[in-house]
Amino acid sequence: MDLIIRNGRLVDGTGLPSFFGDLGIRDGRIVHVGGRIPGSATREIDAAGRVVAPGFIDPHTHFDVQLLWDGQARPALEHGITTVIPGNCSLSLAPLKAEHRPRLVGMFQQIEEMPDAAFDGAFEWTWESFDGYLEALRKKLAVNVAPLAGHSVIRLWVMGDAATERAADADELAAMQQLLRQCLEAGAIGLSTSFVDVDENLQPVPSRYAHFEELDALAAVLGEYGRMLQVVPEFYATDITLARVDQLAELSLKHQIPTTFSPLFDSAAVPDNVARVLARVSEQMARGARVWPQVQTRPIDISFTFEVASLLFAFTPGWYRTMRLPREQKIAALANPEHLDGLINEAEPDGNIERFDTIRVRAVIRREDAGLVGRTLGDIAAERGSTPARVMVAISLANDLQASFLAANLGHNDPARVGPLLAHPMVHIGASDAGAHIQSFSTYGDTGYLFSHFVRDRQDFTLEAAVKKITADTARIWGISDRGLLQPGLAADVTIFDPAIIDRGDEEAAFDMPEQGMRYVRHARGIEAVIVNGELAWSAEAGYSSAHSGQVVNA
Amino acid sequence: MTLSRARSFTVAHPGEDWPDIARRALSGLETDAALEALKSWNLHLFLRKPGGRILGSDVIFTEAPLVHSQPTDG
């Protein structure tokens, strides 16, 4: 035996009641579950008082780029995530011709807020094919990766500039089908597409130009392999989301494929959105369609500075355009009273100051502004006889655009509604977006939040049910056959944690991106050890190990 | 299992413009009236820039929003 985890509370992923016993691992596989294992092993871990669970699977990530320099997908791994699914939202790093790299980088930067440093010199582009990308990934993997192929890049490969101009003709459709087939043969777990995203010029990404006939043709290829179709629907509009549910159901039934859409948010602004969408999903599921809505555990919090354009301003075009200006032009525009008046009228129409009233100052660089940290813009505005939007700009300018602000609880933040939603049998817990939006919020720690908030505090789930949701259910939904359970013969992905402590840590700024780039992260609380394919990848005692036992996994 | 009634929609076929869709999806109406109806039901497409541009993946509603019952608390 290579590893024995002794005396743990085994929560095996089935959802059945937990039990106490040992877990044995040999050659990267689970070989023994429960009871007392006689003899000894090369390594033993005492898990008394701890939960021993299958490694968690994160089905919606954008680690495509980060994995090239950080095969541990930090800090996801330390939260117990042993398998990640990148390539969501129509974007993947392959298949991609060298001439299209700038366009892909532009889309990634716009949609996922990846900074320049993530692409410039942080890795070497050695591939064009999906197979080549996986070969580059495999060199450093410490987590398992089940990558999607992106519809936008497939379209770009086949159609070039016409990918954002017109429908595909019959030859192009056939070429896209063949290219997708190659990706699936190489190891792609499915295809992702997007109905909402825009590129760096705020123009629709290539997948949005595809007619339904094209998606149907690609879904037919997915059907040859029984693989997943992931989409980003117009989640802010219920009727359109319902139409997307019906489209996905049609494709699922016709081609016998699983589909998933993300995100589905609960929102006080549209209180019946979730109920209507879930009702439609339930009807379609009852017909045999597989249409899985992904729901995140955490509330929507967005941090921002005026250094970069934040998605918080995506629906106020004047602000968004201003924030996208080159730095000096941006400062000049914000300092221009006439321009600022226009922005204020857009942000606070008719004197309605609610939009920015509750935003808090998160950090400043000017010593004399230190007293503003933690206060709301509304509070500061009242003190200054101004308005929240004006004081936000004033503080930004005074701090050379480096003041940061926090807009907390923008939605999906009513636990009495979100808890039962997460526990719904037809909800797929996911949509973390891990590895994306790195300068707006931390996308790590959603699983810790699930256990601390919805299992321990609110008791919307049993521990066993919550573990099942993010392990066995995820594996089954995605067709990952050898993970998600503590069962002899399956891959030895294991997360050991203290159920009384597990949580997400506080959100903090880290400067661990290439060229000391900043991102928001959360570290784990209560995780004891994370084992990937039988190797100890992270422990609370020793941190990240040198193990590179991650694999590319597929259905 | 029979699906409950949902708001009807269509998608554009390659090469179709708004008059084509109006004639196909609302064949019982005069084209101008059908176009006006489609415009009023698809503001999500007409409010974006350039307004009314149809992308292949767009959902195009062919009737007004349905009146649906509100879920009750508890």
C-alpha cells in the first residue's frame, strides 16, 4: 500500500450516511474503503476527527492560461479541488492557429479580465492543435484537467475573419465538425459556446454568429462521443434563458448528449427568474433531456479600481468606455467637468444615487485618505455634500486611479433563497469562474463557503449531500467515469477536511501573477490534505508539494 | 411528457433578414405589421448597436411575453 488514511469519517460521494474507517491507496487508485486496514503503508495520514471525501470537481473554470505556468491551479487545489474543467464560454487555447493568437488573447482579456502579463512571456506558445495544447499542459499538472474545446476558436480556425461576419457554408460546417472530432479524440470533454460574450472591441465573439444549424451540427459530433455541451445563456433575461433551455433540451434529446448552462443567479430584481427557469428545466428533464443549470454558492461581490474597466460598469456604456481609455486620457476625461457631468447623469439619473450609495472604499494609496477605507460612498458623499458617484471619481483621481472599491452583495445573496436552490436535485453546483475576473473578485473557495454557510450554519444540506453535489454528481453529469467516489478501482483523488472549520478565507489581494500581477484570492480554512491520483499535492502542514500527479481526464 | 406552453420564438436561418423572418414566422400579418410586432417583442436585439442586427445565435420572439403565475413564498 502506498498510502493509508486512517480513522477518518468516510463521506464517499454517494450521499449515503458517512461511516468511520480507513482508506487505502496503491498506484494512484483506491484499493480499500472502510474497516481497519492491517499492516502499514509507505505513508500514513491520521484523519481522526476529519472528513475523508472524494476530491472536489470544479466544472466551470478558466484556468486554461494559468495552468501553463501553475499546474497546481493555485489556490483552487488547497480548497480541495482535484479536477478542474477549463475552456468554458466558447474560449479555449486550442485549437488555435498562430495567426489567431492575438484575437484569442483579446477575447480572454475582455471576457475573463486576464491581464497582459498572463500572456506575455509567461509561457511559450508551442501548439496549434488541441493535442499540442494538452501536451504542453501535461508537463506541469498537479491537478486533473478535463478541458472543453471552445466554439469561438473552432470557428476562427475554420473561417478566419469571416467567423465574425456570417453563417458557415456547408464545407465550413463539415470542417468544424472534423476539427471538433479531433479535439474530442485528443481528450476534450466537450464543447463550450456563448450567446452573450463580446471581444475586446465589444463586438460579439465568433460563436454568436453561428446559426442553430451550426450548433446542431457540432452537437451531432458531441453525440458520437456522448460528450458535454456547455453554454453561457442570456442569464439576465428570463424569457431568453427559457428559450435556451428548450434549445439545449432539443439538442440533448436529438443527439443524446448532456448539456449545461451557466450561470443561473438568484436576484431580488427578478425574483421569479430562478423558479421559472427551474420549472422549465424540470419539465425538460422529465422528458429525458439533460439540461443542467449551474449555480454558484457565493454571493456576487465585485471589487474594482479605475485602472481597468470593470464588468460592474458594463451596463453604463459611458463609464465603461471611459474606463477603457488609455491611462492618461482616462485621467483627463475624469478630471474634465463636462465629461464628468455626463457620467454622473448616466450613473445617477434624476438624482437617484442608489447605484453607488453602498459601495465601500476598499483601499487607498494616499495616507490622508486612509480614514475612508471601509466607509460607504454614500456616507462620504453626505459628509462632503456631494454624491456617491462624484466622490468615487474624486477618490480615484486623488489616488492616481489606484483606490479600490467593493460593491458587495450585488445579487445571489439571500441565503434563504440560495440555500434551497443549491440543494435542488436538478441544480449543478458550479459556475465558480475560477481563474477568471481575477481583478474583480476571488473565484476560489466556493466549496468552503458551501460547507460553512449552507451545511454547517444553515443546514440546507447534510454533509453527505453537499459532498455528493460537488463530487459524484459532477462526475456523472460530465461523464467522468473514474472519479467522484471513494470506491475501490477509482482514481485516488481525496480531500481531507475538518467539517467544523472548513470555510473560505477572507478575500485578499495577491501579487502572484506573472510580472507580479495582482489578483484577488481566498485561501482555504479547515482543509487538511489534498491527494491527487494518490499523491499528496497539498497539506495544511507543508503547503504545496512538488507532486505533479495531475492528469488530463475525459469522459 | 407534454411541455407547458412557453413564449414562442424562432431563430434566423442563414441569409434571412427581418422581413424574411416576419413573413415566415408571422405569415398571417401584413409584412409591415409583422415587422412592427417583431420589433416590439425583441427590444433586446433592437436596443443593441447596431440596432436590429441579427446574429445567427439570437433568440427571436414571435409573440408578446406570456402572463405567468407568480411563485408564492413558502
